[in-house]
Amino acid sequence: MLDAVDNCQATPNVNQANQDGDARGDACDNCAATPNSGQENGDGDALGDACDACPNDPQNDADADGVCGNADNCPAAPNAGQENLDGDGLGDACDACPNDPFNDIDADGVCRDVDNCITTANPDQADSDGDGKGNACDRCALDPQNDEDSDLVCGNVDNCPAFPNPDQADNDLDATGDLCDVDDDNDGVLDGADNCRFVANPGQADADADGTGDACESGGPADADGDTVPDATDCRPADPAVWAAPGDATNLRFDAGSLTLLRWTAPAAPGGTSPAYDLARSGAPNDFSAGAATCVATNTAATSAADPAPPAAGTGFFYLVRTENACGGTAGTDSALAPRTVRPCP
């Protein structure tokens, strides 16, 4: 058969069969029963687009569920309904974590919706204190209250588990911290009435009647509130709970395994028994003014706060902690050692 009249010049077809009547004989036509002179074949399989039920799927619906592979959320597992409970792009029929859109982000074999450490691998799911947080991501693995007072000392070893006291001061060594001990010198006189709070003096002798017992005065400088800070340098000489402006809070960070809970460390120089904190959030690292910042927590005694608000895609949040008491406050300094300015809270 001469090429000039052969409808399959490169493929033998003596009978020149051409059932669809296009320019291609059946022997070389990728859609023998459907006219398609251009022989278009987008997915490169043996079927032309004109007769290919899945023109963009070279496997042609490998799982035979009626959904082409290029659009099938489980191309190798039949799932005609395309059910996808967690909306993650994987159909339930082939999704190892059908209720976890992050599909076991820590790769420990436990899906996020049942994983007690969602971003820390812990295949054994050990949880010694039974608080729902696995040991691998639980900073206080033996404290089911998880440091209730947020002072970075776990409750099982904290001498004041309900009151923040990171220094764990215990004047009378009775295993109850000074902050929550009603008699810090263990002399039988409760702190509120004791004229020497930290020095045992059951008789409360006060020869000069200045309100400070002889046992802790010893001819030293006047200390009207008995907080061991002389009145001359005490910013609140009548208030035993405050004696100076507090120092900076430090180590601001997200809690392990959490994207919403922030923690910080109390100042090394608290200036009193329990400073208060404001936590501010801004979209800019150097602008915490009222127009740019939001107060996440206000006047809290805890050293933690939750911020459930996520940043917009492509942006981030910046946080700053201000420490304060009746004598003043600070949010630290910038790189030029200038005091940082933070909006009032609330």
C-alpha cells in the first residue's frame, strides 16, 4: 500500500479498516471508534483524549471507583464517595489519621486527635501523672496540676504549689515556703501579727516600741514593715509585701507542645513577694503602643497566659511581658538600653 493512500503509514493494516472515518486507520488510531484526527492524548496513555474517560490520568482510574486518579483523594483505594472527614486532601479510605488534618505531625504512629504529645514523638504515650499530657512533652510529668502557680517549680516538689515562688525561700526550713507559710519563723506568732517575721521571737519584745521586734532590730536601721529592707531604701516602708520595683521577666516562650500557652520566668529581683504581669502582643517587634499592641493578660500573678488567636497567613506575632508592683514596673530595654514602652493594660 503506497504511503500516499495508506491511512496508517507506519503500521501495517492491509485492509485499511477505519471505523470512525477520521484520517487514521484503526491500526494506528488511539480512538478507533471516535473521530480524532489530531490524536490528542494529554496523559500519554494508549487512549486519546476523545475516548479516554480519564484524559488526565494515565492509570485510568486504577482503583475503579469511578473517580479519575488526578481528582481521586485515594487513587489506589476505592472510595466513590470521596469522604474526607478531616479535610486534609486524603480520603478517609486511605488516610491513616482520618480525624487528624496534620496526619501525625510528630510521626510517632499516634494520630494527633488521640496523641497526648501532638508535636513530640512518644509512641508509648506514657503519662505518669494521668493529666492527659504525655511524659515526653510534660514539663511536670509527676504533677497532674502542671505547675498550678506557674513559677517553673512543679507541684510535686514546690513548697508553695498554689503560690508563685520560684526562689522556694523557706526561712524556717519546715518544707512550707515563706510565701504560703503563715508563720515564717515558726515562733508561734502568725506573720500578720509578728514584729519579726523572719526571726523567732515568741515574746515579741520591742523595747523602743517602733513596731520592729528587738530580735530582728539589733540596733540596725529602721524597718517598719519587717520585710528586712531598711525604711531608707524601701519604696513602701509600711508594706511588707513590696520593697522595690521589680526586675525584668525573662525566658518568654511557648510552652512545650503548645501553640497557644506562653510562659515566662519571674524576675530574679521581684521587688516584693508577688509581682504582677501584663502580656502584650504586637504584629511588629518594636511597636507595643496602644495602636499596635493588644493586651493578652492583665495584672496577673501567674507566669503564664494563653493566646488562642492565630496570626494571619504570612505574618507573625511578637510578645512582651511587663513586670509591675506598687513601686513601678518594667518591660525591659531595647538594644540601645532605652526602656521599652508598652501600652497600658487594660
